[in-house]
Amino acid sequence: MKGVALTGWCFLREQLRAPLTLVLLVVLPILFVVTASSALGDFSRALGGDARGEAATALAAGWASAFLAGAFGFFQTMSSHEADQRLALAGLGPAATAIARLSSALAMVATVTAAAFVALRLQQSVPHVAHTFLAIFAYACIYLAIGTAVGSIVRDPLAGSLMVVFIFLLDVFSGPGMSSGTSGLATVLSPSQKAGELLLAAGGRTSSSPGDWIGAGLSVAIAVTIALSVFWFAARRR
Amino acid sequence: MEDESANLSVAGRRSADARTDSVLVVTDVTRSFRHGLWPLGSSVRVLQGASLEIGPGELIGLVGENGSGKSTLMKIIVGMLAADAGTVEMRGTLGYCPQLPQLWEKLTVSEHLELFTNAYGLDRQRGRASTARLLEELDFLRYVDYRVESLSGGTRQKLNLALSMLHEPDLLLLDEPYAGFDWETYLSFWAMSEQRRAAGMAILVVSHLIGERERLTRTYTLRGGRCVPG
């Protein structure tokens, strides 16, 4: 456990030493929420969805954190794969390396979530603070896991980033608030479906049912478990 | 590398006639790589039954032309690549120095050494002693607080080598370890290797050069996917 903590702390320090990345992780969610949220309601209407006004703005915060977390997860995992695998084979083990890598990234993703939340707060009042923050964080965790899983097995930066973008777009256009129905394979497979429902409820100033919370928690748990498993698979001894 | 006190079988089979005192026994390893999209692509067989054996206190050279499969064989021994067939059996601890430095750009030299001290399971005292010795032997103590991104190619390679030797393994695999070294460091490298060999460490050095033959106990030449003695 001590070894995982030490490794995770080193990985976090590594990420904190990339100032441009840090600035982008803070600035981009704010810019997106401030500039794009007003257009999202119109976009939702055109697609047959029901996200309007404050709900659309809340959704924009979730998407911004999700996209940045996915891109961050992919690029940091892909670029450090060989060194991470070397460390795993040296004796730390693939599971411990995976936990260290993902936990350090989670700390970064919390920063993205905070930036998106602040941007949302600048746009509108947020009556359910914890509810809203956790919903945005759920989005970010799910996409961090997706980016990490893709980065563990895809070595080509272009191919990997296209995969993350494809999953994101499919999820966005079939997710809650942006589509007219709840049927269809894409809707069923939408990874952020439950997190989106939480966020729409928070944006619409209503509370979420325990079932929605459990569903969102399960979505995050499943995504993180898949990411850890794929990382372990890619870093294990053959 | 992880303690391999229980012998490791890459392909799930074991060689029954392996020498009991050998640190590494590689038997009939084959490996192919596929090029192009299936079913239109073709398959290239790089290793076609490669076998070699190393005992304690041996400094073995593995030479061969570019693309002959030396690094592929190394990766299979280490466990980074799976063999299509054949077995790899090891005893004791393993150290591996990859051909290209596998490091984190934004971590310092000391942070790398700390991470691997932890991964090898060395206690603080032994880790510090080993780190100090390697920094002195490879003469890069002054770079200990530098990030990898600001190091020259030669100094990166020194760190790459130091990480593989930090735990004084029973078997040390070096894939062209002196690429980028200046002459002084090159000589230091061979002095270090000879010192470790004399202490009982088994060392396998991969190179495409054969100029170091006089420094080696034995050599294998990788030709046609097989390891030929001499």
C-alpha cells in the first residue's frame, strides 16, 4: 500500500510539472461552459431533446469535464505506458501500477471538475452544490476511465484520440437531454447516462432519487474497474 | 524485476533437461510478427527456435545484424512480449535495461531511483547505498535533481542502466546499453560489468557490434532466428 501511495504521488508530481496542461485543464472547462452553454439548449431542441436553460448549462459543465478528463486519461496513459510497464515488471506489479496511475489522474480530474463547477456557478445559481459537483465529477471519472482504457491498448495518438472522441460524441448525442427517446442501442450503452440524469436534475433544481445515485455510482465503479483491468492486462508479464 | 525463484515458463511448458545451475535457460522460442491488415497482410517469423543458456558469473554477448530479433528475444525473456512457442526459465532476480530509455520525462533522476528502489522492494538503507554507488560509478551524481527532459541522451542512458542494476540482480539483461556513452563511460560500463560478473551476476549483453568479444565469456550470434554459439 505504501508503495502504491509513493508511486501515485510521484505520478501526480509528474503531472503537476506540466504547467500548460494544468492551465488548459482549468481554463477550457470555464471557456466551454461560459461560451457554449447558451447554444446547447437550441441544439437539444433541434435533436428532439428536453435540455433547456439552466439544465443545458449544467449539462455543458458535465461534458466539458468529461471531454477533458477523457483526453487527459488517454494521453497520459499512452505516453507513459512503456515506463509504467517497466516499473510493473520490476516488481511493483501491474495492479499496483494501475491503481497508482489512475489515482493520481483522479486528483487531476478533481481539478477539472472544480473548474467546470466554478464556471457553472458563474453562469447561474447552484442550489444543490454537492449534488451538482458529484454529478460533474461522475462524468469526469467515467471519461477518465475510458481515456485510460483506450490509452492502455492503443499506441497511436491519432487513432486513440479519435476513439475517445467517437465514444464521447455517441454518448453526447444519445445521452439524457439531447435525444427524443430512451430506446436504441447507443442510449442503452451510453456510459454517462446516469451521471447525465443526476446533472439534469441538479440543473433543474430538483433532487435525484436513490436509484439515480446508485446508478451513477455503479456507472463510475464499472468504468474504473474496466480501466484498471485493461491497464493491468496491458502491463502484465506475458 | 520480480523475484523469479519459481521458474517462469513463458509458453506454459518447461524444459526437462535444463541445467540445474543455470540462471537463464531459453529453449526453442519462436515469434512471428504480422504486417498489414488481415487477411491481406503477411507474417514474418523473427525467431525460429532460439535457444540459449546462461550460468552464474557469465558475461554473455548476443550479437546479430539489425533486425535479427535480438531485442524481440530480450522482450520475451523479460516478459514484455509473449512467445509463440518455446520456454523461458529463470532463477533469481532479473534486471533489464531496454534499448531505448523507458523513463518519465518530468520526473528527476532521484525520483526514478526512488520509484525503482520501492518497486524492487529494497529497504531504505540498501536503496541509498546502491543509488550512491551507481551514481558514482556512472559519474552522474551532479544530475540527481535534474528532470529527465533536461538530460542529454548519454545521461538518460546512464539512468536507464542504473535502474536495471539498482537491486544487484542475479541476471542482468542489457540491450545495447552503451549507446550514447562517451569513451570514459563506455570503459566504466565494462569495468562495472566485469566486477558484477566476478561477484556471480549473470549478464547478457545485446549488441550489433562484435568488437567487444574479448570482454565476454561466450557469445551467441542470432542468425536466421536461431542462437548460434560463437
